[in-house]
Amino acid sequence: MITHEEALRWASNVDEFKLKVQGIATTADLSRDQMVAAVVGRGTPEITRFGR
């Protein structure tokens, strides 16, 4: 198990880590979620084959 203090010591951005632990989403999190939703929402791409 990793302690909170150890996680803080290894965090690349301590302030952002503290916000995430509190359950607060950053604008970077929201942007990432929007990009994922856009990609996932597309579904499976249609494959077009030549010669048919």
C-alpha cells in the first residue's frame, strides 16, 4: 500500500495531485475526457474494400 505522503513525494505535480485526491477535476482532466468521448462515440469505423 502506498501512503499519501509517499504519493506526494513522487507526484510530478503536487498541487494537481492534491486536487485529484479531493475529487476536484482540473481543466486538463475535462479536456482529456472530452477527447476520449469524441473518439469512443464514433464507434467502429466502416471498412471499404475495393473490387466489390
